Amino acid sequence: MTSYLELSYLDLALAALLLVFNAGLSLALGLRLEGRMLLAAVRMVVQLLLVGLVLQALFAQVSLWLTALVALIMALFAGREILARQERRLAGWWGYGIGSATMLLAGLVVTILALNGPLRPDPWYDPRYAIPLLGMILGNAMTGISLGLDNLTVLAHRDRAGIEAQLLLGASRWRALRSVARRALRTAFTPMLNSMAAAGVVFLPGMMTGQILAGVAPEQAVKYQILVLFLIAGATGLGVLAAVMASVWRLTDSRHRLRLDRLT
Amino acid sequence: MPNHPVLTVEGLQRPNPQAGLGPLSFHIDAGECLALTGPSGAGKTLLLRALADLDPSSGMVRVGGRERNGVPAPEWRRLVAYVPAEAGWWHDVVGPHMPAQATVKEIIGALGFPDPVAVLAWPLTRLSSGERQRLALARGLLGEARVLLLDEPTSALDNESRGLVEDLLLARLAAGAAILLVSHDQAQMGRLARRRLHMRQGELVTPP
């Protein structure tokens, strides 16, 4: 006997009626969003059902290499998402490479620390723990990294005259881009700080709610949620800092010039 | 003053299909102001940026006995001061834009600001375009640069302020600096420069 209420596909279909209501509103108000709503809903359902199947197969095989491969694929997809959210991107493979590499770095470091510190499953790379944890960390760090990179490149382009004025006075590239990098870092950290500050008061975090619905005692669910929020904060900090510093390095050269020609 | 080149440029080139330069070769002697003329888009600003090493370029650029590639870029830009036509600002007030030099108040005063200490506390938003131009020039003149690259340094100034700027530039020339001056003011070029270079489509050509 399970400690949670099992859902049937009919239950999901009933919930989907809410979306039909939204689509009706869109039609009535002439928003022309009904097509996109339908497409997004179908994508969400198909993607999640497929992920369910993949996770089931993955959990049945406790393999370090398979888990590492899935982690790599997740980071590569996250890199693509980061690239898509930028108004001005670093040209060539750099835009994609910096996003993916820093996601992988931050996600792996923090997930491995969590799996070998507070959680300690046996074996430590058990995909049942490693993959959902990495997914949550990557998903949230991705928002921070994409915001940080987008801000950095847009501000560097907008504040070009001020940056070059500092270079002309003999500032190094790191000094000249310091204020732009700081603003990018502040913007990147804001969603994570907001979500920590509002957790439990303004909203109940999704993971915690999911665990409670699945029958976990609220006290344990809360502890898991706190752990995850700390992990997300750590990964966002590490990933954003690495991504912004790597981009400052790529946006300049060894002669301390601002290289906006390296943006698309 | 003995005629020896302070700035020597040989084969300066910027290969770029949209905004190419050169190859260009010229020199400026100690105490000499060289005027750079040419229509808009001829490459005058690109040349100044290349000399200040703000854009990548190839070829030899030497100040005194020092070759550009042998000098760290931040040090190079203190030897070769470039004041763009539209200078950049990065702080809310004037003070943080000025290098920490003992002569800062003296130069700001010489450019027509009666109370230089008060000017340093002024917010940028209250500056007129002429005040901005004079303060940007003050910033460029504060160091010990041996070469001054000036892009339209008095375009937003009235006659009185223009005179003050020219007095400062003449003093720098007398002290042995070399100036490359982009200006559309023929009378000013006549007052400051003995030689002219004319540019068209990124090349040095004979003046029309």
C-alpha cells in the first residue's frame, strides 16, 4: 500500500480542463495565445512522460558512467537554454561553451558534495538521488547564469565608452569591467535570493510540496527543501561567478582591449 | 627644440572589410602638432584608436625608443593619451573620473572652471556638453603622456574656452609633447599645426 494518493490519466485530463479554460479566455479576449498554449502543454506532457520513462530505466541500472552521461546531456541542454536567453551572445562556440562548462562545473561540484556530505546514498552516484538533485540545481543555476551573461554582454555594449575611458587611463581589463561585472552578478543572484527570502511565506516550494503530497512527513520535506535551497545558492554562486569571469576574459584580450567584435 | 620623432608609425594596418586601415607610415616630432584631416568615415578615429591600442592592428608604433608591443597596454595608454570626440563616463560625479594627480585642480582651473574643488563634486547630469568636453580633455592631459591623440577636442566649445584649450596644448608642445589633432576647424589647425595628413578610405593621401 502506498502512502500517497495515486493519480490516474483521467485525473490529469480533468486538470487539463483548466488549460482549456485559459485557451477559451485567450480566444474570447483576442490574445491569440491559444495555439502557443496548446503547443506548450503538449510539449510539457510529452517531455515529462518521456523523462518518466527514462528515469525509470535509469534508476533500474545503478551505473556511474550512465549517471555521468545523463548529467553531461543535462548540462549541454542547459547550455543551449542559456544561449537562447541572451540578447547579445559571444560569437562561435564561446557563447555555448561558457554556459555549458560553467553549468557542468557548478552542478557537478555541488551535487557531488551533497551526495557525499548530507545525503550519502549507497552508492553515492545512485541515479535516484543524483539525477533529480542535479536537475533541480541545474535548473535554478541556469536562470542565474543566463541572467548574469545577458546582463554582462548588454551592459558591456551599452557602457562601451565608459569602459574604454577607464582603459585609456591605464586601467586593466578587470578593473575597467569591474562595475559592469558587479551589476551582472547582482542581477544573477537576485532570483535565488528572492526565492530564499520568500520560501515558506509567499510560496511553498515545489519540491517540498511534492514530497508532502507523496506522503513524506512535513518536517523531513522541509529539511530537504532547505538543503536544496542551500545547494542551489552554492551552485548559482559558483556557476555565475565562473561564467561572468570567463566572459569578461573573452570580451577582452591580452592587450586589455574591449572586444565587442566577439559578440554576435 | 631639436627635431626628433616622438611618435613613429610604420606599416600600421587594420585588416577589416568594413573599417580597414593602411598600411600607414608617418612620424611626429617632439613639440610638433600634426593635423589629421579627411571626410567623415575616412578612418581618422580608427587611426587614433589603433595608436592608443584600443583596436587590434599590426605594424610598428614607437614612442621615443619604446615599441608598442614591448610595453604593457595600460602603460602604453599612459604614454599615448587619447581623448575621443565623445568621452566616456562611468561614475555619477566628476571626481572619480580624474586620475589621482597633484595637478588635477590646476588643469581644471586652467580650462576655465573658477572653482575646481567644487567641480570634482559635481554630478555628471549637470554638465553641459562643453563642460564635459573640457573635463574629458583635463583627464587626458593629467598624466605624463608624450603623445596626445585629440579627436575634435574643441567642437562643443565657445571661443573663450577654445582659446584656453589651445593655450594648454601649446604649453604641452613647448614641453616636447607630440600631438595628433583631428579637427574640422581650419583656423585652429592653422594656429596649432605646421603639417597636415589627409585620409581617405583608411589611406593617407595627398591633401586636395
